[in-house]
Amino acid sequence: MVAEREQEGKLDEVGVSRPSSVPEGASRYALGVQSLSQLDENQVENLEATFEDISPDLARLVIEYGFADIFSRPALDIQHREMATLAALTAMGTASAQLKFHIKAALHIGVSQIEIREIIILMSVYCGFPAAINGTLVLKEVMSESSSS
Amino acid sequence: MVAEREQEGKLDEVGVSRPSSVPEGASRYALGVQSLSQLDENQVENLEATFEDISPDLARLVIEYGFADIFSRPALDIQHREMATLAALTAMGTASAQLKFHIKAALHIGVSQIEIREIIILMSVYCGFPAAINGTLVLKEVMSESSSS
Amino acid sequence: MVAEREQEGKLDEVGVSRPSSVPEGASRYALGVQSLSQLDENQVENLEATFEDISPDLARLVIEYGFADIFSRPALDIQHREMATLAALTAMGTASAQLKFHIKAALHIGVSQIEIREIIILMSVYCGFPAAINGTLVLKEVMSESSSS
Amino acid sequence: MVAEREQEGKLDEVGVSRPSSVPEGASRYALGVQSLSQLDENQVENLEATFEDISPDLARLVIEYGFADIFSRPALDIQHREMATLAALTAMGTASAQLKFHIKAALHIGVSQIEIREIIILMSVYCGFPAAINGTLVLKEVMSESSSS
Amino acid sequence: MVAEREQEGKLDEVGVSRPSSVPEGASRYALGVQSLSQLDENQVENLEATFEDISPDLARLVIEYGFADIFSRPALDIQHREMATLAALTAMGTASAQLKFHIKAALHIGVSQIEIREIIILMSVYCGFPAAINGTLVLKEVMSESSSS
Amino acid sequence: MVAEREQEGKLDEVGVSRPSSVPEGASRYALGVQSLSQLDENQVENLEATFEDISPDLARLVIEYGFADIFSRPALDIQHREMATLAALTAMGTASAQLKFHIKAALHIGVSQIEIREIIILMSVYCGFPAAINGTLVLKEVMSESSSS
């Protein structure tokens, strides 16, 4: 892990400089599509379809800000991004649909079910048991859907 | 990281069984003291001193539940625990003293300043800019105190 | 808009004085019924029916405090009240039924769908994307029900 | 009530000393089972069944921390614990399943429906009407299920 | 306590009827002043002085809604109101000035320091340790000011 | 106001199309600087100075996302944006520094002190009195600084 850290340190010297966060020649939207598709290859299409009639710009802003400007930054690897995201969404308690998506995404990119379960248990310390219980029920729903498909 | 995951998987088979989370012969308080001291060797004493006159049991419960029952569980390594903790505390926005402690703790156990900064930036996506800005100001305070000492 | 502001300024000189917020001779309940009915003519009846067996005083308090004491105050016009309300309910993330009611109410009194959509998008800056996404899904539900009726 | 307070004061001298919160010879789990069963005799079984496949440790931690370490402490009687719990869960607005459980538990141990309704109304002062309305709707659901069974 | 409950039940039959919450002939403001003064005889004056230049109606609304319409209702005794209030304010984590006031008020009307400490500890179960720790630090501040005066 | 709405409707047909939100030839950063400077001409410099050593990208992201991508969108006028922002920040209760900035900004662009006071009072209905009181104390601080300068 030390080696990995050092590497990230080097990437970060680039990471904080403006050009690196959006590679030359790539539009923000295209970069966001690429980043989000790592987590779930259908999610760009889902977002666009969900919001096309009601607020198409919101889907675009999620992709451009959330996934091009932020998610694609090299200073934190994607497993760590998803771990931090799961912690925050469990803590908030107001974002169960988003938590469900990110549990599936985290599993997809190699965060283990055990680690996810443990992050949610950890939240009992900082946010109390209702947050941890409700987060675990979302995990249960994901695992149940995944085993029945 | 895959190797590390597999190892955690094995640990977890133990981790979910009850005896493993509190090793035989070790009291919960002693285990919690040991775990918390990994993050900051003075924090047990600080907690005890702060609460001894007003609510000594609360200090004990933090140590026993937060650090023996939960923090010492092998299913998630301590860097990942601290990353998840920083995300949650930044998201909550009501725990700046705790965020300050955990930023220092995370640095102490090898999470880089770059990773911490990035986790806080990531929170802008899920919790908005005030949370990310206030979290970053706590990081600034920590770095400023550390450079002046 | 400047003219409108000045007018409000004058009203406010009255608005802060105590007698004006409950016109002489009008009971608070009657005034609240009148105010709430501007937003939705059936809502007083809905509130009373929903709570009559379980907590009739709560329905009365909503009407008397929320709509007589506060909503009817002249210092802010009702479109602005509804805009501020939509922002707060989207930000809170724990009040989707109330957000749904106020989206319909806002449309009813002349706030455009475009403005509502934009207020919800704006919340992504202060409260993050889950709040903005969940708020937009409530707006979608309202528009979908309205087009099918 | 003054007499009752004084008695609690005496208990507390014991309560803050460590041994008393977990009686000698009783395991934390067994004590938690006993405490939780006072609120609902089926809830230990429900918790275990719900979480056995997904996160069995979480059920155990709820019982050990929530009900052995905390709930069984003598410094506050169980009616007062439930009143405080109902206030907090109503205020949080993110824990409707937990609020439902604790409304039933509070009724079971002798808190009156009138007191529960009033605590929820009181929350309108500190957390606003959406919290009080949503809390009351949970109470309505409980009363409706109870009258139909 | 059963006797006390029954008595409250009787009071409540009156409590839910509209006229009883504001005794005939008493203005809401006067009733609120009387209720709030039970908690702290200087608080009406403090509120009026604090807000007189910036938002005098807010002070009036706190007194009329919070203390006439709600606090004075007979369905819950004032010790129980304060216990529920302390739980909610600790849970919210955004109202430390209000928590401080209500800790002093609760002590003033006979809730013991031990009960207050315990309600705050209980919050660790539902809202996590940062809320309980920050709440306890407010209690410490109150006790420290009280012993030095 | 109806005329104004219609005009916004027209703008919005453009507003949802991608090119309009970032005018051709203008970089996002430059557009954000221009938008934010409408609220406070020193704030870009303040943000850059505050974060240059600790997290310079965060300052850039606030300007690019918050003020170029969102604030500059034509679908909602800036007074309405600020009103919605004040409501949300008051409701959140975790962003007093940001609330202070936006109160000053709102005053600067022509929202009256009376309207700001009233939006904060309105929040008592949705988020309770502590939020409204704490928001009003921030307004008091702004007015006090402004009258002493």
C-alpha cells in the first residue's frame, strides 16, 4: 500500500493542475460517460432515460460534475471513492436509491461484500443504529436481487 | 489489492463469528484502549480527562463500543475505516471536532493528505459544497497546527 | 421588481406590527383555512380527514401556525414563499410528501415548472446530487399524475 | 415524582460504576435479550432472522450495545427512555421503521397514546411540521394495525 | 406512574378540545410568557432583547407557538417535555445554544443531572457518538458555569 | 411577474440546450468568476486565497460548478436563486458561514432585509425554531457588521 500511495502522490501533483482533470481533446460529458460506465455500463442510459422529459440537464450535470470533474480525478482510486461514498450515503440516511446503486457499483469494481457490510456497521459508531440498519437492509436487497437473477 | 482482499475474506470468516471480535482473555476496555491508541496515543487519556467529572461512562462506551467492538474488527483495514469515517463526518456536518481528530488519526496511520483532501472534495457530489468547504477548513486547521509545531 | 419590493416594504411596516398578521375579527383558524386554500382548495379537508382520529390538534396547528401566523404575512409574496419552501424541502430530503404537495401548490399559484426544476437543480450545489435527484423524481411524479388526469 | 428521582439518584451512584451496567455472571448478549424483550418479546428473533444471512453481527451489536450496555442502565426508567427515543426518531426523520417499532414498544410498556401523540406534536417546535406530520402518520399506522388485529 | 398516566388521560380529553389550549380570556402571548418563565424567568426578556432590532416577530412567534400553543398543553408534563426536547436537540446536532438553554431549564424544573446525562448517552444508540459527545460537552459547560457562579 | 415568467420560459428553451449554459468562447472558470462577482466582487479572490495552499481545486470547482454551470443558468433570476439558497442554508443548519455570505450577497443584489428575515421566519414551519433562530442570529451579525462599517 505504501507503493500505491507514493504513486498516487505523483499522480496528484498532476491531479491538482487544471488540465489533468479533463484530458485534452475529451469533452467533459464523454469523460463522465466513461467514468460512470466503469461502475455500471447501463447507468448513463438509465439516467438519460429517467430525466429526459423532466430535467435533462440534471442527468448531464451528474455525469459532467460527478463523474468527469470529480470521479475521474486520479488522486483517489475508485475502490476508495466507492468506500467513502457508501459511508456518506449510509450516514445521510436520505439517499437509499443512491446507496443501492453504489453498493452494486462497489461490488462491480471489486469492493467485497464483507467490506461493504463492515463500512455500514462502522456507521453505527458515527450515525447510530438506524442508519446502519437501514443501510444493511439496502445491502440485503442488492444481494437478494443478485442471487435471484 | 486483490491479495489483500482475499486475506480479508479469510479473516472475515473469523470476523463474523462472535469470539473473534473480542479475543479471549482480553477485556473490551483494554482492547479498545489498544485500538484507539493506534490512532492517537494520547486520546484515551484525553477522553477520560474530558469526561471524568461529567459522564465517565460515555468515555468508556466510546472506547468499548467504538474501538473494541467495532474498530478492532478485522474485516476492514484501519486505513479504510478512517477513509469511511472522514467521508461520514464530512457528510454529517455536525461533528467538526470529531472530523479534526480523525483527520489527524488518518494522517498518523498513513492515509495521505492528498487522499483526505480528495475524500472531502468527493463529498461535494453527495452532500454539496458547504460540507466540502467546511471539511476542507478543518483539514486546513490540522495542517496549519501541524506545521507550526 | 423594484416597484414590487417597495410595495412589500410598505406592507412590511404593517407586517411586523402584531395586529396585522391576524386581521381583527378573523380567527386564526379561518385565516389559515383561507391561506392554505389558495395553494390547494381541498387541502384543509384532506388534513382534517387524515388526522381527525389520530391527532386532530396537529391539523389545526398546521393551519393556525403554518398558514395563519406565517404564510399569510404580507412581507413575502406567496410565489416567493413557495420557492423558498421547495428549496428547503428538497434540501431536507426527509419530506417527500410535503415536497410533492408544495410542487403542486407552487404550480397552482403560478410558479413555472421551469423555475421549480431549476430550484431543485440549484440544490445540487448546496446539498448534493442525491437531494436534487430525489427532488426531481418528485417533480416527475407530479407532472406525470397531472398529465394523466 | 420527586421520590422516584431520588431513588434514581441512588441507583445512579451504582449506575456510573462499571460493574453495574453488566451484572456479574450475565453475558452482555443475554442481558440485551432480556432488555429488548421487555419492549417486544419477538424482536430478538425478528432481528436475528432479518440479519442472519446478511450481517449477523449487526443484530448482535444492536442487542449488546443498544440493549445491554445502554437500555438496561438504571439511571433512567424505561418509559423515559422510550419517550426520549420517540422524540429523537421523530426529529431525525430518516428512521420510520425504527419509529414504528418504538411507538409499539412505548405503548407496550405503558406510555399512553396521548403522550406519544404529544411528543410528536412537540417536535414541530424543534424540527418543523414535516417531521411532526410524518411521525404522526407512523403513529396512525401503528394504531390502525393494532385495531385491525 | 399509572395513576399519573390516568390523570393525564383525563386532562387530555380536555387537551384535544380546542378551547382548552388557550384558556379563555388569556392572550396567547401572555400564556406563552407564563409557560416559558417556568423554565427560566429571564428568557422572555432575553428573547425580546435579542431579536427586537432584527426580527421582533420571531421572538413573539417562539413565545406564542412554542410556549402558548404547545408547551402549555396539559397532555404531557413539563419534565417529560424537557426530556423529549433534550433528546431531539442532541439528535439534531445543529442547535447547541438551544440545547444549553434546555439543559438549564430541565435542571430548573427538577429533571436531574443524572437523567440528562443518561438521555444524552442514550442518543449514541440512535444518532451515534459525535452527537452524544457534543451533547455531553454542552452539559459540561452548563455544570461548569453553574458551579462557578 | 407574469411577463417575467414568460420571458424566463423563452430563455429556458435555450437554457436546457447545452451550449447556452456556457456561452461560446467563454471558459467555465471565467464565466463562474463573472457570476460570483455579481454577488461579491471580492469573493473569487477570497476563495482562491483561502484554499490555495490546502485544496486549490475545491475553490475552482465551486466557481466552475456552482457559479458557471449552475448560477449563471438563465432559467431562474438571481434574486430567486438567492432566496432559495437562503432557505436551504437556514434549513440545513450546518452552513452558517455560507449563510452569512449569501445573506450579504442577497442584500447586494437587491433582496430586501425584510424578505430575508421573512424567509428565515418561514423556515420555522418546515425546520423548526432552532433553525429559524440560528439563521436570524446570522442575519443580525451581518446587519451589525454592515452598520458599524
